[in-house]
Amino acid sequence: MTATLTWQDDLRFSAAVGTQTAVLDGDGAAGLSPVQALGVSIAGCMAMDVVDIIRKGRHPLVALEARFDGDRATVPPRRFTRIQLTFIVRGAVPPEVVARAIGLSREKYCSVSNSLRQDIEFVTTFEVQP
């Protein structure tokens, strides 16, 4: 995956991945802040996994809502110190099926939450152009 972020003004950037675009805003006014986007990405990734797993089991899922609640440190880098995801499942889906789907997403399938692991190689480079 390649993403390109282009500075617009203040702390606003346009983000592009292929033909998809979004606005990131450090103030969270014109678009999601990067931290808000991370929270939405974690919740979205796991919610999609949970829906997919439940439906593949042919359970009668009617609706699913995922609620992200995150606590952040009060001093920089203001990282998440606690994350809670609450899944509200509608339909006659057995609780053990929902629990298994959430567990599989968290431990195996969700690429977003697994990308936050400490063993990821993180490289930065730069170039200055006149």
C-alpha cells in the first residue's frame, strides 16, 4: 500500500491511496485527526472481520455496531493507553459465536490492530528539494 499526504494549510493534509481520498486535520475540524482515524481504523477493521466471520457461519446477523472508546496519555506523545471496543450485535447470533469472531479478529485477522505490535520494522527517510 502506498499513501500520499499533501499539506494543504494549517495542520490539514489531503490523503490519497489510489483513487480514494480523505482529509486529515490535526485539529479534527475539516476531517478526522490522525488519532481519530486510527481509532476508526481499528474499530472498522475488527467490525468487518466480525461481520464476515458471523456471516460465513450462516448466522442470522441483522445489524452490527462497533463503538470505540480510547483513553490517551495527557503528555506527548499522547498515545492510546487504553482501548475498548464494544460490539452491539442484532440478530439471533449465539454469544459464543460473537466472542469467537472477536477473538479471531483480534488475534489473527485484523491487520490494523496487529500493525501496532512492537516488533514492526519502522523506517523513516527524507529528501530536501530546493
